[in-house]
Amino acid sequence: MATYESATSRLARLLTMVPWLLNRQGIDLASAAAELGVSEAQVVDDLELLFVCGLPGHYPDDLIDARWEDGRVFVSNADTISRPLRLTRDEALALIVALRALADTPGLTQHDAIDRALAKLEAAAGESASTAAAVSVDLEQPLDPDLAASLRDALARARRVHLRYTVASRDETTERDVDPIRVVGVDGRWYLEGWCHRAEGVRLFRLDRVEELRVLDVDGTPPADLPPRELGAGVYRAAPEDLVVTLHLEPGSAWIAETVPVERVDRRDDGSLEVVLRVADPAWLRRLVWRQAGQVRVLAPAELVVGVGAGAAEAVAGHTQSGRLD
């Protein structure tokens, strides 16, 4: 069975591999694979990737020269990577602030690595490091202290949690038991990642939508061998069966494009937007359109246009019959 490797893990190996190979020109491919702890095929894959990496411009002289001839590996034109990292004052201060924020993340267990990195950066920055201590940066939305304490407890003791959670896409509140995996900050918001017993899968829960969280006296160890979820591209993952919808948003409803995940946004000169999004629950979308009272129009697909129009017509007819409209 194929094993999963995150992009972060591979990048770390590549950054280690380049200076290591630069100092071992002509090393046997099998020996390199054994020392790096990967297969020979993986080393070749990595070298093929390095071959198209380099400095901006992407001219031949800008790219790393990686070759594997007759079972031996040669790497050149990669001196920039092999040199020790030199940070400017501003870069060092930004890293210090970010590491201090990371150290406060609920459920974080690898504080030693962060503490060591902070100590080295602060020593190198000297008096400038005190500036970072005074910097106030709103990296994430504030996390409720009681909620953070409960999550730390659940993660530290591997306890299951019970959530009362608002699902914005369906405009409903649900009850579910979750085995916590980690707490992460993405795009300015805090999320709990965990194994949801209701969905029988890994889910992300926005912590500002958690109405109640209780730590249960039940083992909360997630299933083994769950692949790590990469969040660099955001938290939303559309399902293949989700409905692709095109909406026209008047300026007064443009906030919708910032609230729900959209795949494309076209801005008009009059301030209106045309957006494309994927919808798991068309009933939620119909309610949204009706509530906006003409500020949102469905452009596609045709069956949803008809459904929204028919629902609006029924509502108007109902109000007319009850005497609420003249």
C-alpha cells in the first residue's frame, strides 16, 4: 500500500538533501538512499524535482543541476541553498513574533523545538528581540479561554469531546462526538480537526461556531493511520457530487462572497459580483436567496433557477391569500 508524504515533509528532506549531496559528489545512489532513509526511486524522484528548481528567471544557469549517471549522483549550481541562512532584522522579528504565537496554540506538544528556535533567534537578534515582545499582532481571531482550556485538556489526555455545533451551510445546530486531532489556525480563524463519529470521517470545526464543548470521560484516540490534511490551500474541500452554482450578487449582498467558499469571483463596474460556488445543500441556498429579497439571483443551473423562482412565487401567493399583501 502506498504511503502518504506531506509536501512539508518532502520540502524538509529536499532542503537537507541538497547541501548533503553537494559535499558528496558522485555518491552511489543506493548509499544516498540508505543515508537519507528513502528508496532509490524516491531519490530519483527528488532529483527530478530539483532539476526544475532554482532562482527566479528559470534560465538554465538559474536551475539546480541534478544528475544521476551510472548509479552515481552529482548536484551543482545550488550554492545558494548550501549557504547558512541570513535573516534581515525585520525577517528575524517577524519569525520571533510568529513563533511566540505558535507557542500559544492549544494542544501543541512540541514546545521544545519552538523554544530552541526562539532562543537562537533572540540571541542573534540581540536587543531587537525586545521589540518583538512589544509587538501586538492579531494573527488569529481571539480564542475563548475556557474553550481553549477544555481543548488542551482533551488533547493532553486523549479524551473525546461532545460538541453542539452550528453548521452554517445548512443553517442548523448539530450534536456530535469528536476525537480531537489538533487545533489549527487557518486564514485568521481557529479550527478543531478531529474524527467525527457522526460523519465517520475527519472534519474541521470552526471554533467560533461551537456553542458548547464538553470533555467526555471516554478514550478519544483517533483511528490509526489517518493521513495528515494539508491546509495550505484553505480548509474547504468540495465533494465531487456538490452542485456547481452561479450567483449574481448586488453590492448590498457582496458580503456573501467573503462568508462562503467560492471558486470564482467576477467583479462588475457597478459593484455587483458574479460568483461560482459548490453547494452540498441546495435547500440552504434557496433560503439564502429568498432572505436577500432580490439582492441575490441564481444564474445557473437551470433547475435551481426554476426551483428558487417557484418557491418565491408560492411565498408571494401565500401572503396574498392571507391578506398580508394588497
